[in-house]
Amino acid sequence: MESLTSAPLVFLIMLAFYVFSSIRVLSEYERGVIFRLGKLLPQPKGPGVVIVLRPIDRIVKISLRTIVLDVPPQDIITRDNVSVKVNAVLYFRVVDPNRAVVEVENYMYATSQLAQTTLRSVLGQAELDDLLSERDRLNQQLQKILDNQTDPWGIKVSSVEVKHVDLPQDMQRAMARQAEAEREKRAKIIHAEGELTASDKLAQAAAIIDRQPAAITLRYLQTLTEIASEQNSTIIFPLPLDLIRMFRPDKKED
């Protein structure tokens, strides 16, 4: 009699344990891909409480948050035969959990390998100057190619950024010499433009003095004032006759 009364209790305990173990709680950013007897259910489950009827059902959790993937440095030979190391960062997220599980075995690993090969392929077709100065265009090209190739996997690539370009030492020295030569060229051009402007101003001043002879006398007096204020020694200057005539009264002829 005791065994008969305890049997339903054991059954209820086992049933409660089974129901409790079948409950899964998915966060707001998670979805559950359900396989029932090996067949994929049309719609992923979640967020919230999800019932997984084991061993009939199997659940695969997929995060819908944006994933930041660091692409390791890749050896690349540019179009102008310069060997460089380039690394990048990839931003992507899962938009279709079912396809991310069914269409590819490991979407994280597959996306990483695809990013590495695409990085070598695209940047290998660019010249070194474009690689250094037109990163925005190359980033957009990489993003478009990766997004098209990962779309069958239910992956959306939102952005690709080339982080660092490691140049050989001899190339760095050559670029430093080129930059220094460019700065020297700009300095010489600016100096020449300054000399040209100064010569124009001097020519204009000479034309004004030529039309007004008294202007040279005023300039002479201004020079004397500047020298007297800067030096404590006595300086003797011959005075021009035109300056002396300015202070002599005019004599009338008899």
C-alpha cells in the first residue's frame, strides 16, 4: 500500500523536475533557434520564457547584438609592389538567427575568415598612396563586399574600419625624406612669394618717391630718429642740400 501511494508522488516530482528543466529564459537581445526532432521550427523563440521539450527539442541561443571582430594583421602586397601589414575591425550582427545556424556551421569563424581574405584581396588591388589617403573609400568597398557575401548567412555587416598600416622601415625612411622635401619645397615657394610681394611694394614706394622728392627727405629724417632711439653713441650724418634749403629763408634778388 505504501508503494502504491508513493508512486504518484514520485511521478509528480519527476514531472515537475522535467517541466522546470524545460524552461529557458532568453534576454531581450537573445533568440532561440528550435530544432524539433531534427527539424527547424519556422520562427525563432524569445525573448522571455521559452519551453524546450527535451529530448524532442534542441535550442541554439543566438545573440542579436552588434559583434566587434578584430581582424588580425594581414601581409598584403599593394598594386605598386609594396609589402605592408594591415589590420582592421569588423562590426556585424545577426539579423536572421535561423539562417545563421542552418546555412553556416560557425558564423563567427566563417565571418572572420571571410574578412581576412577579403581584406587581402581588396587592399592588394590598391596602391600605397590610396591605402594611406583613401581609407574611407576602401572601408566602404570592404563593407559592401562582406555584406553581400554574408547576407545568405543572415549576417549584416554594418562597418569595416582599417585600423593600422605597418610599413617597412626603408619605406618609412623614404616617405620621411619625401615629406621633408615637400616641406622644403613649400617653404621655398612661400619665401619666393614673399620676395615677390616685397619687390612689388618697393617698386610702388620708389614710384611714389620719384613723383614726390620731399618723401625721400621725410624718410631720411625717420631713419635718423630710429637710429637715435636705438643707439647711445654719437653719429654724424651729412645732411643733403635739399634738407638745408627747407630751413633757409628765400632771398629776393636785388
